[in-house]
Amino acid sequence: MTQSMDEDNSFKLNRRTLVVDHRDWAKSPDDWTSLQNQLIQGGTTCLKIQDELLWIMTQSDLVSDKTSKSIWDLVTMDGHKRSKDKGQSFTKGDFETYNWNNMKRLKAIVTAGQQLLDSQQTVYSIVIIQSRIRGYLARKRYAKMKKLYLNTTLKQRNEHFRELIRKEANYNFGLEVIVQQFLQPARELAKKPHFLGKSITPSDLTAIFSNIEDIKKVHNDLHDEFKKVEDNWPDLSGLGDRFLAFMNRFKCYEKYVNNFQFAIEVLGNCMAKYESFAQMCLESSERVDLDLQGLISAPLNQMNTYELMLERISDNTPRNILPKESKALEQCVSAVRETNVFILSALEDSENAAKILAVEKKLLKKKEKLLSKRGRLYVDAFSVEFFDRTLPSKKYAGEMVLFSDTVFLAKFASKKDVSSLQSKGLFSLENANITIPDDYRKVNGFQLEVGPEDAIKRFGVFLSSPSDFHVAVPQLKDLISKNQKNRVFEVKLSQVLENEGNVSPPIPSVVRLLIEYLDKHALQAQGLFRVAGSQKETDELRDKIDKGIAFDLSEVSGVHSVASLLKLYFRVLPEPLFTYDLYEPLIKAQDEYSPDLDPQKEKLKKTVSTLLAQIPYENRVLAKYLVDFLSRVAAFSEVNKMLPSNLSICFAPNLLRPKVQTIEAALDVMKVNGLVELLIINPKLIPIDL
């Protein structure tokens, strides 16, 4: 062995690849002599070997402590210090300080290192095989993911999800601004003493900001949940389940929504009353370029954002590819929609109550303040002159206030005091009638008849301007039409059946007509009941039916308008088909027995059937008639894409709801959906034979 240790046929320890390249040179004493000579001739090469041996020693998890110590003793030459200049060669005298035992130890150590690296060669071969398998699996998964997520609607779904995350982040930013830029500075302001006590109070801040900090915490956590889903990109499985599990925390919105109108009122008063608070709000608004009233209104629209975005994500989640995720997202959309309906309804109720209260405050006598009534809606108010036709000489200046079910006439307290009112009567519109003689029309007037047949009252009413006349008269006519006993929509089921002569079986003619038409023309229509029909056509059909005007369904542009009208009939029933009394028991049954477990499912069926036997006979007959039809629709689900679960989402909120709507009840819509789905699959659970 006369070649240098740096040549290809030399012994090498390659720490990069863990591969040993050697020529069996260590099999005889001559070889060791050759090694000795080469070490004497090339100190730099010796240093390289020492570096390699030191590297072996550092692999403490691969080399025993005993071997490591031997290497250390060897490469440090038993305490001999290496030259600071690694390029300086060892002299022959330096090397002679090693004895033959040290050379034997070198051989043993090199052999141990060789064995170590041989074993690593095996590991390296295994790693190569594993890496190739992983590469194959990765390429296969990529091809599958590319086909699944890049060439289908799932790509659009994922884009909608990212938009949802962006909107959630923006919403959280707005909540952070409210707390950091307005609420906290206002709290500091409230702590400071002010002259004559003119400072905003903690109770004012509670009224304005309500539980906004609780809402902020909820949405910070929800954003974190969205990010966890995003971590598995592009696979977004679990989004529906995560959102459903989180929705229970949206109950905090009920307090905020119910307080909102009061918050706006207090905010306006405080801005006018407290200069320091108004100045702080102005400065904060300029700093963030956002208005406080706009910011505190944002939570009212967030559920609408979720409904829109989740519906898009759901529409782009193929049921045939991701059935479980698709169903969960559909339930999310349903629950968010009902929550949004509650919020809008609560705001309308709050605004409606405020308007009725404003009218009541004008009344001088407390006993006259009986305008508020559950379900009564404020419509409009007009300045008028009116007289009782039995006493035509007495003409009063005052107001006419239109409500959804009544008309209120009141005169001003005096010519000077037009801010106070004295009631002249609150009259039902059920038997009301309006006529417009020519001499009245010229002066923007009409004749109004109200009251029962045996005690009809007649008034002459004159509006203050032609514009008021052209607004008030159509409104009043429409309200009178909607309050007639012979109408069909928004009338109790028993009243409709009575108006139709109590036919047998007790099914309203409009329901029978609509279902027979859909049975014949729409069973295979894709998205039946899920796709909205023409609102204009639906309203026109409803108006004709309520007024008893003949109509032809074949002239309707599409079956979806007819389907929308059928849903509308059940939605506007004064009391839902399954009655208010059964809401709590049916929800409780869903809580006690899981429909996903066979033994409990049978108990649930039995309980539901027993409870439904308690509703009125005509309700059971109509429910059975409807559910049988929905079962026929579901039988064509491969074509119309409407499974029992889809149909239940469309119909359930119209058939079962609580008397007093709350966010908690809105979040229970998934249980209501589950109940109706159970009935569509098992129509015989409704105890009636048709």
C-alpha cells in the first residue's frame, strides 16, 4: 500500500453517506506498517483520520461509552496536544510516542467503526427503499388530490372557505377596535372625576356596549377553529362538525340583539350629554376611520355572513364524495339561517315595540295605553282630519295609525298641543271596509267602516296631502284584505276548514291543489323546495288565493314557485302544524334518545308517535298528507337531489317552532330537522290512516 490515503483505493469514512470504501488493507502486519509509514509521511492525512474518528465518537447513540473513550484517548495521543496549525506534519519522533498497543487499539477502533458503518449501510438501503415507497405514495396522493381538489367543485369550496376566514378575521378586527379604541378609553373616562358629575357612567357603557367582550372572545376562538381546519389544506373535512359544535356559544348574541335598540338610543343621548365622551369617540373614529355606531351594528350582520358563506361551501361539497361533511354543512346552514331569522325578527320586534311605545306615550290617559299586543305590528301613521258620520258636525284633527290587525284614530289634545293624543277608538280590520266617493277623492278622503255587523261605525277620513292619500289608501286596503276571515294564508287551520265547509278528509283545498300539481309535474325537479321560486309569482298566487280569484298553476313559469307557495302556507300558520305545546316534549325526546343508535332509535320512534297523537285530528291528517308527499319526493332523490335530510331542512322550521323564539330555540333547529327527517322516512309514525 504505497498510495496516499486520499486516493480512491484508500480507507475512507464518509460521514455524509455512511458508506465505507476500503480495500481490505488491514489484514496483515505489513499493512499496518504501511499505514504507519504513511502516517509518518503525511501528518495532514493523520489529522483527517482523527477527525473521522472524533465524528464516530460524537454519535453517542450509536457508539458505546467504552468505544468512545478509546477513540478519545487515541486521537488525543494520550494527552499529547495537537498542533494548532493543522497543516503542520508530525515528525517521526512525534509518532514514535505511540506504541504498538496504540496501533492495536487503532485497529480495534477502526474495526468497530467499520462494523458500525456496515450496519448503517443496511439502514441506508432500507431508507432508500422507504423513501422510494414514500415518493410513490406521495405522487399517488398528489394525483388523487389534484383530481379531487383541482378539477372539481371542491376547488371552489376551498376558495369560499378562505374567503370565510378572511371575513372572520375582518370581523374580529372590528370587535378588537370596539374594545381597544372605544370601550377601554370610555372606561378610563368614567373613572375620572368631572365637574357637576357630567361624565359617562359605567351603566351607560353597559347599555351601549352590552356583552361585546363576550362576543369578541367567542369569535377569537372560532377563528382559531377555522385555522385548525385550514391546517389540513386542501382537505377541509370536519369544518361542518366543528362549526356545529361551536354554535352553542352563539347564545351570547341574544342579549346583544335584544339590547341593540336601547344601545343606539343611549349612545345618542350620551354623545349629546357628555362632551368628553363625544370628543373621545370622535378622536377614536378619526384614528381608525370607523364610526362607533357602525361598529356596534356589525354583530347583527355576522350570522348573515355565515349563512351566505356556509351555503356556498355546502353547495360546492359533493354529497357523493363527502356525504358526512355535506350533511353537517347543510345542518350548519339551517342552524345559522334560523339564528339569522331570530336576529332579524328580534330587531324588527324591538323597533316595532319602540314605535308602538312612541304612540302610547302621546296618549294622555293611561287606560288608553292598550295598543301593545303580541303579534301586532306597527305599519304607518298619518296626520288626518276625521269625523264620525253619525255626528258629522264634529270634525277632529289628529292621527290615524295603521297596525297589522287594527286601525287607531286619535285627536290632538288641543290646537296648540299636537304632541298629545286622545283616543277615539282602536278598531279591528277583520270586518272593515273602505270606499272612496268622488267628492271624497277630490279632497284626499275616504269612508271607513269598522266594527261587527250589529255595531258598525262609519268615519270620514281626510289625509293632509295627495302623497299621503296615495300611500295610506293602498296600505289600508291591503291590511283589510289580509284580515278577512275567508282568506287562506295566516289563518288558523280550523278556520280555513270551517270556511271550506269542513270537508273530509280535513285538508285545505289550497294544500291539496298544490301537492297534486307538484306530484304530477315536480317529483324529479332538481332542488325541489331548496331552490327558491319567483317571489313575484308567489306573492301574486297568494293574493289571488286569499281574494278568491281564479288562477291556473299551469301558467306559472316554474314548479319552484308552486313549491315556495306550499312552504309559505305552513310557515305563516298562526300556530305550527305540530303545535306550540309539543315543541318542548319533542325536543326533549330528541335529547333523550339518539336516532343514530338502533335501540334508542326505536324508543324515539315510539315516543314521537305517542306525542303526535296528542295534536288535533285535522293537524294529524294534514301532517300525514304532507309527509307522505315528501316521502314520494325523497324516493326520486337520485334525480332531484333531495334526500329526507334535505327536505327536512326545508320544511322543519315551518312545522315545529316555539311560541317565543330565542337563539337557543334557533340552535335547536337541528333537532327539529332530525324529527321531520325521521317522519319522512317513517310516515306511519303519525297515528292516522288516510
